[in-house]
Amino acid sequence: MSKSVKFGQNLLDMMLQLTGGLNGIVGVAKLNDLTLNQSLGIGQTIETSGITNFSVYNYYKKRQINPISRDNIQSEMIINSISPESYIVDDSEDAITN
């Protein structure tokens, strides 16, 4: 089973979504050539060997829950890419232009 990573997801999030638990996380990390604390890229595909907790897996799937922990590195990259100096306020029209 495999799925693409969404913004803010880490390996723990993907394990919960794809398998329903964290059992086997070391094996999944090895399967995907990752470390346990490695940041994942948006759109990166994570493969697992199967579902380990069907009740959690079915709960997430039925409710379309995508766990997101917001990886600090990705969040910081986005925050740091926005600088107030890059925006000019046009007082005559109360508009903000870039």
C-alpha cells in the first residue's frame, strides 16, 4: 500500500493513515530509505507492507482523516519565505499588492 505525502505530514502521520498504527515503522523507514525523523517532501510516495490496526485504519479512511503533524522544518521554510518588506500597501485603495 502506498500514498503521497501531504503538506505537514511526517512518517508517523503516514503510518497512522496507511497502516492504522506505528508497528513496523522501522521496517517502513528502511523500505522507503528514510530515517525515523527525516522530513518528507510534499508528493513523496510512502510504501508500507500492510495494515496493522484495521479499526484505526478504517476509522481514518471512513472519515477521510489525513493526520498532519506539521513538520517544523517545512513550516519554518514557508514562514521564512514570507517577508513583510515584500508587500506595499496602497492606502488610496486600501489594497495590498505584491
